[in-house]
Amino acid sequence: MHSESVGRRSFLKTMGAAGMLSALPETAFGLHTGERPIASELAQPGPDTDPKPKYAIKFGVIGLDHAHIMGITEAITRGGGELKWFYSTLPKAIADFQKLYPNARLAKSEDEILDDPQIQLVASAAIPNWRAPLGIRAMKQGKDFLSDKPAMTTLEQLAEVRKVCVDTGKIFGIMYSERLEVPAAVQAGYLVKAGAIGRVVQTINIAPHQVNAPSRPDWFWDPVQNGGILCDIGSHQAEQFIYYTGSTIAEVTASQVGNVSYPSHPEFQDFGDMMLHGNGGAGYVRVDWFTPNGLGTWGDGRLFILGTDGYIELRKYVDIAGRPGGNHLFIVDQKQTRYIDCSNVVLPFGPQFVADIVNRTHTAQDQDQALLAAELALKAQKSAKVLTFSA
């Protein structure tokens, strides 16, 4: 026993701590580098791949204050919408819009569009706190409405929207483009609905944005007009939590906001996060305006969906590991790890939303869930703890 003990001490001195550690297998530390091969595949276009729209409607656009109106208009046109009118008071926005849609007529006023009996839908990316009042007017005049997010900036506006939806039977749609217009997010929905990762337990959304300060209008810096960071860009992530967890009832567990980098705009918020819980799962959201110029795109949005039998990660807009483009999906289940290129997935929202207008259905977007997501973002914004960093 004595000679064995001395031999061990001599061996340890010779090897040294670093040498001993490097000689031990990874399993001794509970580590594993993942030696199984990762299968790569290209996602199929999806079930909604008809080359021609099934239905046709006429629609108008009011409010070009945010460039999101381009994507909204494209989605409805793709779905069978004919853009008849548009209205704005911004010269540059009008010129840019006319280049894309030269056949659309510039209206003299909002009322010229709202009073037109041929118009079935009004779409808008007006200043955020103007959107709900416009949508309410449109619904009262017999039109369905599709708003950029955030579609409302106060809980009072939300309550009125809900009432008018019931009173008129009209659709108040919200373009949550970070799910509805992102092929990887659409594919994730197909996988979740098919039970590919079991029951969803939690969603985690990391959603950095690039501020591009010189290009921003005055309302961008004013939370009264834009609703604040959780109401604004956080509404995207609240909607994804609702959709992927399938929650029909949900509340805010905690939320916080802060202004780290913009003392010249003291009311502005460049950081925010929130915890959510619902009858379908839990959620965490972090949003910010800190995307650095070196990324090469406006944000490195990531979504993690945890299930009882696996998990999904989306790298929506860029993969800093080196894969080109966006729409990268990773899925791990009980059998294997897969990488899925989702760039070919067809976006179904436009055709489905036009069909909903014609058929009075809610296939493209569940009305209650769309407004519940807005409610979560508004409540999180209203109750958020304001952070200060002085160190």
C-alpha cells in the first residue's frame, strides 16, 4: 500500500494538473462534443403552394410612415389583392411607393379610400398610435383592416378594437411579420403542429435590431407614439409565444425596460425583456436596439422552442457561423440532429388572409390570439420596471 501511494504521488507530480486533465476522457466531466453526424435537408415549399391566388379583392393603403407597408402590400398582392388606392402625406414615401405600385392611385384623403364601396380591406403602417383609431374607422365603414405591428399603443385602444370587431364582424389583422413572413418561422410552425418536438414547454426569443439613428423619424424616439420597446418590437415575440405554445390564456410574469445609450432621447428605450406564461407554456423575450454595424444585416433574430421530446432553434436572418443567407432551422429530437434550409418554404399568409376576407374565416390568423399577443405586449410595457445603469 505504501509503495502504491508513493507511486501515485510521483505520477501526479510528473504529469501535473493540466496533464492529468487532458488525459481524462470528456465523459469524466459529463461533456460530449456531439459526434453524431448532423443531417442536412432542404424544406419543401409547404402545403400552400398554388401558383395562382384562389380569390381576388380590392384594397387600399393608408399610412406609409413605416417601410413595413411594402411587405404588407406585397403579401396581400401575392394573395390576390388588387391595390386601388393609397394615401400618405410624406413626399418621399409616396414616390417610393409609386415606383413599386404605379397602377395605384394617390387618394386626396383617407375618406376617399374609406368611402369607396369597392374597397374590402384597408392596410396601414401609419404612426403606431394612429393605427387602432384608423382600423376602428375602417371596420365601422364596412372594411376589414390589416395593421403593421404594434397595432395599438394603449390597453384602451385594444378594448375598443375588440368591441368594434364584435359589433361589426370585421377582421382586425396584425402583420406580425417576424413569424408570418419568415420562411423558417413558418416551417417551425409546421414542425410544432406535427408534434416533432412533443409538447412545447417554452419559447425564447432573442430579437436585436439595428437603430440606424439618422434615418429615424421623430415618432421613433417617442414611446407615446410608438408604444415603447416591448409594445413595439416585443409584440412580434409575444405573438410567437402565443402561436407556438398554443396558449389561449396568458399573462406577463415580469418585464423591464431601459435606456442605455441614448441620453439625448431620455424617454426612448433601447433594451427590454419580459417573461410570459400561458395555458400552453412559458416564454422569455429580449428585445434591443444594439445590433452592431459589423453584422451586415438589421438583426440576428433567434427563436428557441423547447419541447418535451426535442427542441428547435431558428436563425432567421443571419447565421454568424457562416452559412449564407437566412432561414436556418435546427431541430434535435430523440433520434437525431437535423439542419433544415427553409429558404424554399412558401409564405401562406397573403393568400390565406385574402381567403379569410372572402370567406369570413380566420385561417391566416386567429383573431383572438392576434389581439392576445398585443395585450401581453401592452401589459408588459405598462408594468415594466425601468432599469438604470450608472456603474
